[in-house]
Amino acid sequence: MNLFADLRQNYGQSAVLEVRKYESNERKLARHRNHRVFTLRCRDLDITPPSLRLKCPINTSKAREIVNKAQKELVRERLRVINNKIDGLEKDSSQCDLEIQSRFPDDVRRQIDDHIANSRESEFTKTKCRQTRKLEWLQEKGQKQAKKTLSSKHVSTSNSSEIDLSGTQLKKWVINKSKRDLTAPETSLLAKGLNYAVAPENNSEILHDYIVATEEACAGLNVSDASQLRAEMVGVFKSSNNTKSNLSKEEKRALVDLKKDDNIMILPADKGKSTVVLNKVDYEEKVNNMLSDEKTYQKLKSDPTSKYKDKLLVMLKKWKKEEKITVSEYWKLYPTAENTPRMYCTPKIHKPGTPLRPIVDYCGSIMYETSKELARILGPLVGQTQHHVVNSKDLAEGLAEILVDEGEEFMSHDVVSLFTNTPVSDSLKIIRKRLDDDNTLNERTKLSIDDIMEVLEFALTTTYFSFRGQIYQQRFGTAMGSPVSPIVANLYMEWLEQEALVTAPLDIKPRLWKRYVDDVLEIVNKGSAEPLTEHLNQIDKTGNIKFTFETEENKQIPFLDTLIVKKPNGSIKLLVYRKATHTDQYLHFQSHHPLQHKLSVIRTLMDRKDKVVTEEKDRELEESIIKEALSRCGYPEWAFKSVQKPSKPVVKDQSQTKSRGFVCLPYKQGLSEKTKRIFKKHGYQANFKPHKTLRNHLVHPKDKRDVKTTADCVYEIPCLGCPKSYIGETSRLFGTRMKEHKSESDAASEKPYTRSQRKTSVESAPRKSALTDHVAEDNHVIGWDEAKIKDIETNRKRRHIKESIWIRKRGQANTLNRDCGNYFLPHIYDQLLTAPTSATNRKQQTSKVKAGHSI
């Protein structure tokens, strides 16, 4: 039994209330003593706390002087009030201490004193941490204000990118564990975060994507409207100027230098959004040491991709023949690419020695699309239990009416490496039973349960990947990176939790069990944490699934991103929980993202505050923490105000054009806003994504793909005898398509002809490509080794449009192609593809002509 249970049993409820009163006084004293230190430092640093700031409608120097003087007096008055409050609390505590000494024996008094000391220290530490952060924020804000001039009112937003970060904050955002000494511009660049989008230097970087989106939209319009849309888009591009860079000259140079350094690896931290710089040698050594564990990984002598592809095709062809999938579904699942899954790692900076977490890139592998389809079919099976937690909001709603008894406590369990330890054979049995009981399966697919189980087992056992050219096989667990693996692990955990709860002895059975994938929150009887954990670890007969546990500390326990706090009356309150690895780094306001993306960051955090935090005073504190963190990321005050404004109800205009769909485009400030209005006028919704982020520029931990193993691409093969090139596209491997070109070209060039015979042969012999025509007619040598990929596009229609764009861009006179490609691209785009694509470029070239330079 705990202290208060003993007191209640031996001395009655009045004794418990007396000790609680003493504890409450000591906690208040801890808070007020911290508050006094905070206020003294504000006074010495000439900082006015936000709660004491005065607003004056008169904006004169005399009025500001009066307000400043009044604010200083208020700080002094607050110090006097705090001192009086501390004196009163100290008297109350002394009185409580005397009463406890007179009422309880020595051994009980020592227990009470220890409890009070721990409670006081906990409250003091927590308050000190909060007040320290608040003071640092006020100091930084004051430094920013001091740097502003009186005329800076209208340029405050542009200056917000120059954030005066403390050394502590920089160390959280940029962690350098390499031998390279990062310069100030390099550190400043990396501190912006790897999701920081760099503004496109000119329109040509994004022109192709806008043409493709326009042509896709035109497919749904009549001829007249399609011509108008094209004309409007071309006009917008021609009148658009280049965007001002959101990097300084020094940061641009730093970006180039970091990209060129082959001795370092720039990676995102496993948790917390920090940017980590490692020595490449150290990174590869750690990965190789991890892969040398023969119990977990096995080296393969050859790449099994072709063998697995053949096995998958047998299943797909069988389903198509039996009309269980349509022709379009067959080609969607057909593995055109044969990319080997690639492993890379992220550093766990919160653990000693910076170990690595393995991640496998499954995109483009033969099983990727099939695994996505399996995830769609099996997804609805997940969450059909009262113990399932969707997110923090769902957790908060589930805990709203919970009361915790005195003899109970919160605890949490976590599964060690769930995905790599999930028993595949047991999971398949569980999933088959769930499918047998699913009455809605035929609404999602025509595949039989046997078909699903056959391809699922195949997907879960293709657990191979490459690292630095070596192929490895994962010996057990589900395939890392596969879209269906999380669903399989979730379904296995649902079975395991059901078995655990049904078979748990009554004295250790949790009264509450809430689970999010591999994290479990429970309410249990005190003292049952270890026996419950032992019981859980015996459920999985393979012995792979092991649980670790954590019990509440100081009546608090974290779960997901919430901190659950037990109140004296048994009810609970919820706060937002930030782990030790949390860095307060969010999307930087100067990142080249649409404004709505940035405002949505504020909305998301504020929404979490409103739906998770349960008490009003805690919401106010959380809001101040959010504003402080986002201010460090460059967010101006007006952004918070715009989000807090009540949104106007949307009134649907019946006369408005019905939406025909949406297009997705790279964002470019100024241009994108105009194109959005144009697409909206024609019935399309335009969504935007960042063009290139620092992650795209700097983070390259995966093995580089061989050009010949690239599929779904537009390619260029040059002629060495003239300036012409051949532009083509293929859904298959580029190496396979080029081999076909080369075989036919070699056959045409090897036949001995006289001049007249060659002419007759060229006119009569049918050939598959213009590349072979060129070899046969002109006897030129093709630069097979100089062939390169121009674009990658998995969508067939978009790939055809891009092929036509590249042919038109190179010019018909400079290509070997017989025609303009698989898609006829209207000639209205010629003025963009063969001329400067922005008003800025045209002005620059016009100035050169006037200066006597040729273009």
C-alpha cells in the first residue's frame, strides 16, 4: 500500500487531507519562488512580462515613455505581491509541519517528509524549466525588436527569416557529428530544416509540369475551352517574372559546397526533426556492422528480383484470365520496373553511440503496387475493436470520463521492433480467419480468400534489399517498407491483445487498455506492472514479440503526444507531451511553400491544443508555447491572427462550374496563385507542392540506381556523327529498350551495301525506330554510352506528353524522331519551349541586344 492508503487506514481521512494541504502549500511555494526569480530577472533585464504590458491608443514618444514607466512600476508591484504571498505560504507550511510532527510518529513523519520533498522538487524543476524557456523567448523577442527601425513596419515579414537563434537552439536543430567544420552559412542553411523548399530560380524548372497539367485538364474540355485554357496559361508564363530567392548568397554557396562534399552524409534524425551530419565512413561502417548480424540478415549471392517478378506475373495473369481483375487493374499491378528495394538508415541521436534505424525504400519494387492493393483490401479490418486508438483526439475522447481509484495507476507498454518481429505464419492464420468473418470483402475485391492469402504470403516474404551493391535477405518479420506490413502488424496486435486480456488473471487484468499500433496505455492495480508484462511476453509462442513497460511518475505518464496527469480526485487532465528529442522545429515561414501550407501548421497545432488539452489555463500555456516555437521558425504575428479569425461560412454558388477534378503543380510564388484562378474558372482545382526541398538537394543515403535499371522514363540517345539526338519513352527498363535499339542498329550497320543498294534498302526495309533509319541512311555512330534519362514518369499519358515536350524543346531539326512523339503537343507552347520563359529573361536579353550583343 502507498503512503496515503496507510494514512487513511491508520489515521483516517482527516490525516490524508492534512498531508495533502501541506503538499499543496509546498508546491505553491516552489512555483512562487520560481516566479519571483523570473520577475527579478525581467526587472534587471528591463523586460516587461506579456501579462503586464499596457496598450495605449496614443502613439507619441511621450505616451510611450509614460507606458514604459508604468510597466516598470507594475513589475515592482508584482515583486511585492509575490513576496507577500511567499511569506504567507511559508507561515502556512510551518504550521502544517508542526501539526504533522505532533500527530504522527517519527517513521511516518519521515515518509511524509520524503514525499513532500519529492513533490516540491518536481514542481520546482517543472516550473523552472517553463520560466527559463519563457525568459529566453522574451529576450530573443526583445533583441529582434531592438534591431528594427521605425520604418520597418511594412517589411517585418521579409526580415522574419533572419532569426536570432541561440546557440542552444542551433545545437538542437543541427547536430554535426562529422569531421567537417560547418561554416555559419552552412549551419544557418541546415537550421531551416530539410523540408525547407528552395524557390525555383526561373520558370523553366517547372514549365514541363505546368504544360502536362494543362494538357490533362484540356482532355476534359471542349475544343474552344481547351484552346482558351492553353492561351491563358501561356500568357501567364510569358508575363511571369523570376521569383526572388529565399536563400542568401552565402547560403546558396553553402548549399553547393555541402552537395559536393562526398565525405559526409546529411540525414534527418530518427526523431525530433533535427538535421544530422555524419562522416560517410562512420555511417557505412555502422550499417555494415548491423547487417553482419547473421541471425537477422543473410547475404544473397544474386538479385532475386527477376525470379520474384515471374512468380508474381503467374498470379496476375491467372486473375486476369479468371476475370477477377480488369485489364486496367492488371496493368496497374504489372511490375514494369524491377527496382531492388534499397535500405538506408536514420540516426537515433537520443541514444548513446548514435545507433541507426534501418528503413527500406520499397517504391518502384516489383511488389509495391500489389502491396498497396493488399493494404486497400485489408485496411478496413483494422480498428474493429474498442481498444483501438486512431490519434490523440480519439484518445482524449476515450479518457474524458475516466476516474482512477487510489489503488490504481497508469502504465504503458511498448513492443520491441514490432515490424521486424511480427510472426508471419501466425499473422497469415489470423488474417485468414478475419477474412472468413468479413461480410464486406466482396465489395472491395473479386479475389478469393485463397488468392489474397497466396499473394499476401508472397508479399510478406519478399524481404530482400540492397545496400552498397550487396543484396541481403531479412530472415524474419514482415517486409520493411512494404505498404501492407503495418496493417499485418496491426492485425496481429489486435489478436494478441484479445488473447492477453482474455487469459490475464483478474488481479493483474487492466481495467483500461488503449492501443496505437505497438504502444499500449493501461490502468492497472498498483504493483501489477511486472506480472502483467511477464504475462504479455508469454502470449506470442514464437518468443519474438517482447514488451517493455513504463509506470506513471509523479502521477503523470506520457502516451503518444499527450501527457496524462492524475488529479487528487481521481479524474485526469491532458497536456501536450514533448519528448526530450523534440526540437520545436516546424515548416519555416520563409520556405517556398504556399501560404496555406504554413497557416495549416498553426491550425494543426492550435487544433491539437483545443482537442487534447483539457483545462483552460493549460490551453493558454500551450498556446504561448506554440507561438514561441513558431516565432523561432519565422512566423509573424499577423499569421496567428489570420488563423484565429472566425472563418466565414462558405455559400455554394449554384451557377458555379462543377468541379471536373484537380491538378497538382509545383509551387512558384506569384505564378501559382494566377494559375489557380485560371484552372478554377475552367472547373479544376489546383493543388500545389514544393518544387525542391533541402532534403531533395542534400539527403541521398540510398544506393544510386543504374541508368539501365530505370523504368517509366523519357530518354535521349545522341548521335556521335552529328548534333542530333533521339528522344523516346518506355515503361520498361531503359537498359532493355536501349538493347533493342542497339541490336537493330547494329544489324543495319553491319550489312555491306553499295551506295545504290543502301538507298534501295532504306526505301524498302521497314524499321522499328528512326534511330535505326539514321544509322542505315547516314552510317553514323550512335553514342550508346552517352544515353541519359531526361524525365521519370509512371503515368503513361503524362509520360507521352513529356516525351513530346522534350522533342519540341530540342527542335525537330535537331532530333532523329520521325514525328513529334506519342502525343501531339499544340504549337502554342513553342513560344515557351524555344524562347525565354519569363518576363525577366526577356528583359535581360533585350538589354543585351540594345548593348550590341547577339542573342
